[in-house]
Amino acid sequence: MNLKDTPTKKKLIVTGAGGQLGLELQALSSNFPEFEFIFLQRSDLDITDVHALSSVFSQYLPAFCVNCAAYTAVDKAESERKEAFRVNADAVGIIASCCGNYGVRLVHISTDYVFDGNSEKPLTENDTVSPLNVYGESKLEGERLAFKNNDQTIVIRTSWVYSEFGNNFVKTMMRLMREKVSINVVADQIGSPTYAADLAAVVMQIVGHGAFTTGIFNYSNEGRISWFDFAVAIKRMTGSTCTVNPIPTSQFPTPARRPRFSLLDKRKIKMTYGIDPVYWETSLEICINRLRQN
């Protein structure tokens, strides 16, 4: 094949490349030679600066942008409302606007915290949103601005994200179980974890699908558990002797209220993109094994 006949790689910008999902996408990128990845961390790009964003888009002319950047300090957001909205809403609107101007398809990551947790059945993409906290409010506004500013947008709502990277529930539990004889974990909040490596694979399955069906899609690993169940599984897989005690939310007050129930219905993403979510315990075991090896 002549060099001039070589197919041009599709360029894919990843913002928030230093976070859990961004780092998992970096780890996965070598499996997708048809894409040229541009990974941008906070130090590389101020996503709230419209001129800086426009400059990046005009330089690379990407086919896709995956926005993993987010303000994720749920409790801190209660006292830092302006900052949470700046990153989770205003910046998303700017990114989406740039995508619209340059004909770029946007994949934006959102959260189960847009719901109030009062459902008794798995939540669909069409169920009523009513966030309980500032973080959820800011992420919901980000969704709205993403669709308003770019009609070629997919929003993936996910829940309880963890990985080998950054700060998350799995790493915190492993540390506490090494340090303490017993720990208390909330047992009356129900959902399903999401291994960021699985979410990264789903993002790549979507951008490589051919048909780009826009809209909101739910994704998490399969299964229905509480945070207590999650902690007990971590204890078992790590061989810890720490005692894990179930407690109600009322005994673990936090600045931000959490939804009592945020299990996501994933039928839409399964049917549209052929996604087959992995069972949560399978993914947790993979993550723990990787953490222990490192």
C-alpha cells in the first residue's frame, strides 16, 4: 500500500485524561490503531477557556471528543457550588459548543446522581430527574448544555465508578481494611458499581460503532448491591480479617444527600450499541488483582 493510500486515522480528543476514566482510555488506546488519541489533562487545557478549546479543536480537527473531565468531590460541592457548576456545567457547554462549531461528535459522562433515589425499579433514561445534591444538579445542567450546544451528543450516565487509579471506594476500603479492626458501611443505598476499564471499553465500542445514535444512555456493571455488599466482596477478595458492619444512612451523615436507589436500567445501550455489561463481581476481582500486583 502506498503511503498516500493509507487510511487517515480518526482523531479523538479525551478531556479529563488524568482522571479514572481518562487513564483507563489511555491504557486501552493501543488496542485501537484506527484512532489517533489526543489526551488532555487539566494542566494541558483549561476546559472553561473557550479560546483555548477552539485552538485545540482547530489544530486537531477531531472526529470525536470524549469528555471525562468533572468535579467529583460530591460533599465538597455543597460548599463549592460555583466551582462544581463551572466544571460540570459551564465547561461542558463550552466543549459542546466547540464540538458543534467543528462538526465533532461528543461523548459526555454523567451520573446516577441526577436522580432522587425514590424509585423502586431500575431507572431508565426517560425517568424523572431530580438531584438531591449540588453535584447532581451541576451534572444535570451539564447534560442540558451538552445537548443544547451540540446535536451530535451522547451522554452516558454511570454509577459508583472505581478503578486502579485515583481515589475511589475500592481503594479506600482496601486501605481501611488494612488499618482497622472493623469498619461501618452503609447498607441501605442500592445501585451497581462501574469498573472504569469496562466503561472505557464501552466508550470505544460506541465511537467505533459506525452509527452514532445520539441521546442519553445508562451504563454500569450488571448486578444489584448495596455499598455494604460491595465492601463485603472487597473483604472476601482481599482476604481481609476486618469486620464489616452494615449501618443505615442515618448513622453516616454527609454534607451531600445520596440517592437511596440508583440502579440503572441498561436495556437501551444493550439494544442500540450491542453492549454486554460485565457482572460487577467479575470486574471487581480483575481490579483488585491489578491493584495487588502493583
